[in-house]
Amino acid sequence: MEQHKRTLVKTVSWRIIALFTTVVVVYIYSGDVKESLVVGGVANALKMLFYYAHERVWNRLDFGRGKPPEYQI
């Protein structure tokens, strides 16, 4: 099972990549640096919270996981 700290670090690292992408796309569309940063910041803060919750829910599910052996030698 994944620890909360690992999920948090994965969340932040992915959101940094996504923030950069969002800011660039909004800037290309609007041409406004301030608007790009505001939209990118707000969108990514919300997405970070949702992603963290999503990862924690999936971490509780056994779907798609192999079962560990009952014993090891």
C-alpha cells in the first residue's frame, strides 16, 4: 500500500508538469500572461486536490493488484 507522503509527492510533481502545460495553452489562446497564471494556478490547485483524493481511493481498492504469496522462503 502506498504511503500518503508518496501520493503527495506524485501529486505535486505531476501538477507542476500540468501547470506548465495549462499556462502555455492559456497564454497561446489569450496572449495575457496574468490571465494564464491565474487560470493555471486556480485550475491546478483544484486538480491537485482531486488527484490526491483519487489516488487515495484507488489505493484502497484491490482491483488489478496481484495477491502477495502466503509465505516466502
